[in-house]
Amino acid sequence: MAYKKFIPCIYLYKGNAVKSFDDRTILDTNPAALAKFYGDNNADELIVYDLSEGDAEHEEALDVIKAICGEAEIPVTGAGNVKRMEDIKKLIYAGCRKAALNYGKPENIAITEEVSKKFGRERIAACVSHAAEITDNMPLLEQYVDAVILVREKELKSVASSSQLPFIASVPEVSLDKILEFLSKDNICGISGYAINENAKELSAIKALCQNNGIEVNTFEAAIPWEEFKLNSDGHVTVVVQDYKTDEVLMVAYMNEEAYRNTLKTGKMTYYSRSRKELWVKGETSGHYQYVKSLTADCDKDTILAKVSQIGAACHTGSHSCFFRTIMSKEYDEANPLKVFEQVFDVIKDRKVHPKEGSYTNYLFDKGIDKILKKLGEEATEIVIAAKNPNANEVKYEISDFLYHMMVLMAEKNITWEEITAELARR
């Protein structure tokens, strides 16, 4: 289903989030925190406009955009300061789901086909300010661009009636009636700009209003009504809560019908406190909110598995998880692949900070990047040679050697496994 999207934007200038294209008033929050705020408040996507001046500022802005992409937890489109294909690549490598070409610049129009074929049509958007930028380039946009961002609201009427391209309309501060009017147009797939930024805290309520007016939006809708759950003797359902990134079990709590409905309405985990006999939104007093990623019922519909984005600690003791008191433990090798990678990588990073005499890892760090790259190349070649032999075990050993040396390179370049897995997940 094609939902209408609500897309806040961040205007990035000299490393700061500013109010708008024209108003460079610095907002009282860092850009990455602002991105997380938008994601946590039920925004569907995010657009970041790089307003920096010159190549040096642009390189600094890319680091900020990377931090934004790491915090947002929603798809990010990077726009601004694009002069050549290399700039599109840098935005995508920084973590942007899409990169936007500025159709007010002929050099951006000229590289549309090239960047679309290289990175995929779904990764390319176009920013337009005037209707002529669309009408003069319609075949190019229809074939090579996934979405068109209208950055001037006054052009909306003429543009929206001239094409069936999917448009994102950037609109100034307007009434809710005007927002509904924009979204009722078939080829307006989303709205962005100051109007959404200013109403970010109310997005859940605005989406509910849209639904009531027959406009399909992305909300937390329950496939299972409360009446279908098998309740315990107190009229509650048990909720097991997991970290959506690591699958770590964080806590167990209970919901009544009101808590269930409030969770779906707000996107924040809400429970029923049996001791206090009242509803409680997790994090309301501590700030350690749990933002819903998914809710799944078990086979008997008497337990809910909630996957969440956990802010801070899940446990009132300050522990990330409530499950930290060991009852018994049998020695075993960790089998979770990501945890194994993280454990090995933690040792490598520790060697970098706390050198150990005789350590091969420290030998590589001491010799520097050229030695690390030489060993990485050698191990890659060993994989190729081993793969020509019939024994698969040899390939396994060589891949393990390669991965170790790759992690040394990651530590040298300050790249984390989380960044690697996030990039793979986007592909």
C-alpha cells in the first residue's frame, strides 16, 4: 500500500541545524539529536539539506550527515552541494537511503542517467524549484528518478497537475486543512518542510486525522484486536521486550486493553503497573522511552513479543536489560555471529588502546596502514587459492584469517560492525 508520508527536514549549515533555507538561526539542538527526535515522533522519512559553502565545509557536513543517518532510524535523503557523481556517492556512503540532485543546476541534470544507473533509480531523487525544471526534463525524471521534491510551495498547483510523477511537497507553516488538501492529491506522496518540522510532536495526531479523512498514512495498526487475546486472571497480557538491533531480552511487563491501545496510538511502549495499579508509559519520568518497531503475538495469543528501540536503560536499576542476575551458567561458545564478530573486534580495539607485548595485532598497528593492507590483500588471495581446492575447510580457515585482518583495518579506520551491518541492511 502506498502511504502518504510525513517527512521533516534538517537544514544543515556549518555543522548546525538552522531554521530554514533563508533563515540561518541556529536551532537549540544538535542535528543528530534532532533526527532522532523526528524518527521517535513517528516521521516516515527525513530530508537533510546541506547548505555548507565550499568543499571543506561540505566534507565536514558529510560527517554530520553520517551521524544523522546513524541516529534517525528512518530513511534519510541527502540533498544540497551536489556538483558531480562523487557527491552522490558520498551521500549514499554516509548512510543516506536516497541522494537528491538539484535540478536548478544544469550539471546535476546532466548526471541524472549516470548516477541512476550506477546506484539504482530507487536511490535518486530530484529537488525542483520551478515547474519548468520538470516540464523541460520530464523523460529524464520519469525514467531515472524515484521521487521529486518540490522545494517551493507556490509551484505546487501548476506542477502537480502537469505530471503523474510522485511528488514530495515542501510546504511552509499551514493549517491542518491545508495539509489534508495537499495530501488528497493523487501524485503527492508526502509533505515536508517547515510545516512538518513545527508539528513534529503532533504527527501521530495528524496521521489519525488523515485516516479519519480517508487518507492512507503509515500508523501503528493492530492486525489482532484486543478481544482476541487470551488474558491472564488479572485481565492482562504478558509482554516480552527485545532490543530490535540485538534481539537482547530487555524486560517483561504487562498490558491491559488501555495500555495496548495507547502503545498503538503513540508508538511508545505503554504498560499496566500491577503494583501501582495504573497505566505507565515506559520512560515518561526517566526519559528511557521504548519506541515500538514491531509487536508480535505468540501462537496462543496470550503473550506479546515487542521489538523496540531502547533509549538508555530498560531496567530501573540502570542496567540495559533487567536480566543480569546469573542463576547458573554452563560454559559455552557464543553462537550468535554478530556477537562473535563484536567480541573479536572488542579485543582488537582494546589492543589498539592498550598495547600488549608480543601481540600480532599490535605489530600490525605499529607497522601502519600499508602493512595492514598488504596482509589483507594476501589473505584475499589465499581465499581464492583455497577455493580451487576440493576441501571446503581450507576456505573456512582463510576466510577467518581475512575477517580478522579486515577487523584490524576497521579498527584502524574507526569503522564499527554496526555501521557495516546497517549499510548491508540498506542494500
